[in-house]
Amino acid sequence: MAAFIVFEGGDGSGKSTQARMLAESLTGRGLDVVLTFEPGATPRGAQIRALLLGDESAIDARTELLMMLADRAQHVAEVVRPALARDAIVISDRFEPSSLAYQGVGRGLGVEVVSELSAFARGGVDPDVVLLLDVSDEVAAARRPVAEDRIEKAGAEFHSRVRASYRDLALRFGWTIINGEGSPEAVAARVGTCVGAAIGPAS
Ligand code: TYD
């Protein structure tokens, strides 16, 4: 059965690890699973990602948003929609909630306008469940990679704001908040419970 599961969280929340672990676990049960991500999962998207994160030169916040949305439109058209149409389970490392938190709140563009523009970009494809991995600022800082991209370098205050906004947005949009602290296996067990509750026993 088709399902669209999105992992979200600030940089260093561990969502990429958890998305991979869930994909492996569901694949191991014989399910058709597509593990994907934003930004950059398609060939066009990879070019957009390089423009977005590849160098240090300044990008206007609106430009940044529109490039994220261009990537999303291509991702939905090329990966997400076709996979759901053939009844696969799609697991995406980031989707619209990232734009709401990073561009809507982090860059200050406003949640409403980002939500409207992203709705156009995703053309009616909607996650069945959004799992927000929540960790403290300290844990996130410790997990963040040594080589940081342009957004990861945005500073502690920016990332702290993004993390706090994720919690507020989760309440507003009905996302599932999961404690992201502890071992990968401990977090994966919490993820499994939430996915089972959201999309049923097939998971
Ligand atoms: P990614 O490389 O996946 O970072 P991470 O490993 O932390 O997930 O994502 C690149 C950056 O893009 C990340 O800092 C978050 C940012 N981003 C946005 O600002 N808006 C968006 O809509 C998306 C999808 C990502």
C-alpha cells in the first residue's frame, strides 16, 4: 500500500540515519520502499542543490526559497508521485516542513506565504505522516558534521530558531514529535511505533 513518510528536524537531528534505518526495516519485510531526500534527489535537483549549498556567496532568502521549491516540484514529479502511483512506500529525508522552518521562520519569510508557494510546488502530494526528530541544541551541535554547507554555517542562533520553530509548527500542522536523543536503535524503536500508528500494520 502506498504511503508517504517524511522525516524532519534541524541539522544534526539524526533524521537521515533514521530514514535509512526505517527504509531498511521495511524493505526487509518485502515492501516496495523508495528512500529519497530534499534538496537534490533528481538530476535537475542535484544541479539546484549545488547552486544552493555549493559555495559561500550570498543568496537572497526569496531566491533560496524558490530554488528549494523548484527542487521540490521536480522531486514530486520525478520520484514521489510515480512511486506512490505504483503503491510504494516513499520515505523522504526532508520535504515541505523544512521550507516552513528554515525559510518561513529561520529566514523570516513567513509561514503562510511559504506554505502557499510550497503547496503549488508539490501539486497536491501530501505526506501521510511527518516525523519530527527533536533533540536539544547541545546534542544537535555535537552531531553536526565537521565540513558544513552554506546553511549549516548559518550560526547557532539561526539553528536554535529553526529547531524551536519546528516544535511550534508541529503542533500547528499535526506532525509527530519524536525524542531524537539516545542510541540510533532506541530512536528507531520510537519511530517504528509512530509509523505503525500512522500508516497501519503493513509497516
Ligand atoms: P541536507 O544536506 O539534507 O542536510 P541535513 O543532513 O541536515 O538534512 O539539507 C541541506 C540543507 O537544506 C539543510 O541545512 C536544510 C536546508 N533546507 C532548507 O533550508 N529548506 C528546504 O526546503 C529544504 C528541503 C532543505
